[in-house]
Amino acid sequence: MKASQIFYISAALLTWLLEASYVKLTNAVCESYNKSWVLINNCRLKAVERRKTVLNINITLLYPANDIRLHIQLMKKANGYKPWLVNYTIDACQFMRRRNHPVVIIFHNLIKNVSTVNHTCPYQGVQLLKDFYRVDDLPLAMVGGEYVLLLTWIMNKRSQFMTNVYFSFEE
Ligand SMILES: *[C@@H]1O[C@H](CO)[C@@H](O)[C@H](O)[C@H]1NC(C)=O
Ligand SMILES: *[C@@H]1O[C@H](CO)[C@@H](O)[C@H](O)[C@H]1NC(C)=O
Ligand SMILES: *[C@@H]1O[C@H](CO)[C@@H](O)[C@H](O)[C@H]1NC(C)=O
Ligand SMILES: *[C@@H]1O[C@H](CO)[C@@H](O)[C@H](O)[C@H]1NC(C)=O
Ligand SMILES: *[C@@H]1O[C@H](CO)[C@@H](O)[C@H](O)[C@H]1NC(C)=O
């Protein structure tokens, strides 16, 4: 076999593998722990195509948030959800000033175009994630299975709300 043939076969195989593996959003759960500060107006998946489900989140912050920490956990399902790869808390306001965390940059790049999370603190009023679906671009080496990304938003040192997104990754 010529080198060019091997190249084309490899490229075809890679394309097939990429098409055969995909990420699908399966559920979204949001909850406010303090309804005098945070209202969840919408937190819902919507199927738009056979392989495309979009996520919309709409929350209202009734008071300005100047001190925001974000607890990020990525868990994989195996006899319940187990911690996997990611479990840490970041200073979200500092991140929006300095973009100083490599893993959070990856997540932020996925949503920055389709969300109101695009400026420095304070945050107040309606905050949106609109028709989000680009989880396919998660540049993490993932094995097939069910996952959940648990985001707990800590404002003024207390957990005020959470936004949890469930997805499956098929190899
Ligand atoms: C809930 O939010 C209100 C308004 O920002 C705040 O005054 C109060 O301290 C918060 N409660 C808790 C338990 O954080
Ligand atoms: C977000 O929710 C608020 C309050 O329900 C509503 O007024 C607003 O139109 C919603 N925004 C979008 C883009 O859905
Ligand atoms: C995540 O990290 C926190 C703090 O480092 C720790 O207390 C907690 O047990 C960890 N969670 C899991 C599920 O391992
Ligand atoms: C962001 O939006 C611009 C314009 O709509 C588009 O060209 C670009 O590809 C988008 N970037 C990402 C990362 O989605
Ligand atoms: C942030 O996003 C909002 C809503 O999508 C947009 O109106 C605004 O221009 C954006 N701001 C920046 C600094 O990109």
C-alpha cells in the first residue's frame, strides 16, 4: 500500500471515529438556596435535532454579586456519581479579571459566546445561557459513559444556587 493510501484510510477512520463519538446533554437541574437573592426562571434542555439538544438557563440575581466563588465538580457515573478529574473552587470574580485558570478557560471558552458571563463582577439582574450545545469541543480525554458537571455558586461565602448539567459521552 502506498503512503498516500494509508493516509486516506487513516483520515477516513479518524473521521468515522469522531462521528461515532459524541456528547449529548441529558439533563439539567438548577436550584436556588436563597430565593431572596437568586431566582431560577428557566433551566431546561430542548431537543432541536436528532443529535442536538440545547440548554437554556435564565436566572435573576436580585442583588449585585461582588464576591462569587464557583465550586466545580466533574463526576462520572459508576455505582452512583464518583468524582472524576475536576473538583475545585475558583474565585470567579478574579477569573473574570485575569483569566488565570487553564481548565476554567476551556469551560469559559465554551460558553462565553452564548452567555452573559462575559464581564467582570459585579453581576446583577438576568443572567442567561442561551441555546448552549457545544460540549463536543470539550478537549478532555474522556471515556464513554454518563457524566455530571456540578456547579455550586458561592456568593458572600455561602452556597446560593447550583446549576448541574448531565451529559453522556459515547465513544
Ligand atoms: C440571601 O440573600 C440575601 C440578599 O442578598 C442576603 O441578605 C442574605 O444574607 C442571604 N442569605 C444567606 C443565607 O446567604
Ligand atoms: C428571563 O427570565 C425573565 C424573568 O422571567 C424574563 O423576563 C426574560 O424575558 C427571560 N429572558 C429570556 C431571554 O428568556
Ligand atoms: C472535593 O474537594 C473538597 C475540598 O477539597 C473535598 O472536601 C470534597 O470531599 C471533594 N469531593 C469529592 C466528591 O471528592
Ligand atoms: C463566537 O461568535 C462568533 C460570531 O458569532 C463566531 O464567529 C465564533 O466562531 C464564535 N466562537 C465560538 C467559540 O463559538
Ligand atoms: C456580553 O454579553 C451580552 C449579552 O450577550 C452582550 O450584550 C454584551 O455586549 C457582551 N459584552 C461583552 C463585553 O462582550
